Amino acid sequence: RSDIDVCIVFNDNSKNWGRGNVQKGMFLFEYAFYTLTGLKNMQAQDLIRRKRLRTRMLAVGKVLFDKHGVLSRLKAEAIEKLREPMPPVSEFDLEVRKYNLWDQLDNLKSLESKESSGYLYAYFAALQDIIETYALYLRVEIPRPGRMQRFIDDPDFRQKYAIQDFPDPIFAEQFSRAMAEPSTT
């Protein structure tokens, strides 16, 4: 269930950006095209959302055609940017998130005691909030929930996508266990 991702970077006289996909036989091609300025703007927007989607795309992607060497320079810059910590978050935002985690734990205990059918949904939502909050504090990037297990447990996945190991291996091991064995303890 993989696809082939293609990114095209045009000069700034072209349309700002676009994306789509096309099926060719057994292969799904997902494509995106940007102007150089548009790509840099999207990288900045990604960083605000605490992601590095386009930066990672440039860092790990294979350059097929680079008439003026622009993509080679962008690729080198992207590799360096992936090594930098994420921007810091304010102390106030961290305090709000910590309170939210405490409140979620209280709600989870209530749902569990009532044997609510909503418990598992709330549990995994809280688990996502836990790792997002800790990642904010540590200034690291985490992937979308659908890739979280591979991010935590699979070093080959992290290497393939140039994702740094989670800096707290004890937390990563406990988080992996929590994904596999839901509880409030």
C-alpha cells in the first residue's frame, strides 16, 4: 500500500502550488508542485505546525533533474534543517497542556470505572496528547498518529525518513507498551 511521491519545483513565474494523484497500473503516483518561493513558504508553515514535511521530502528524496543546481542546494539545506531542534514553545502553553493531560487522566479513570464504550477512543486520544506535549517540551518532531508505532519501534523507518530517535528511550519504551496494552496506570 505504498505510493510513489513526486515533487516538482518551478521558477517563481509559475503557479504557486498544486497536488494530486494518478493511478498508473498498480502504481499510485502522488505529486506536488511548487514554485521555489512557494516551497520555502510551505516549509515555514510546516515549521509553525511543528512538522517538517517539505523539508524531509527535500532531504530524503532523490533528485532526478536539476538544471541549475537549485535542488541540490535545497537538499543540502534540508538535511541541515532536520538536525535542528524544533522552535521552543512558551511556558504558558506547556502549563496549559500539562493541565489538559491531568484532566484527561481524570476523565479516563471515570470512563474506565463506568466501563464506558468511549474509553478506548479517549485513551488513544490522550496518548497522542501525551507524546505531543512531551515532544513540544523536548523540541522534537513526531509523525502523524498512523506512523507513530513505526516511529517509536522501528529504527529502519526512522532512518529511511531521516527522523531522529525519540530522545527519551525509557519514555519511548513505555509509550510503545501503552499503545499495545491500554490502561490508566
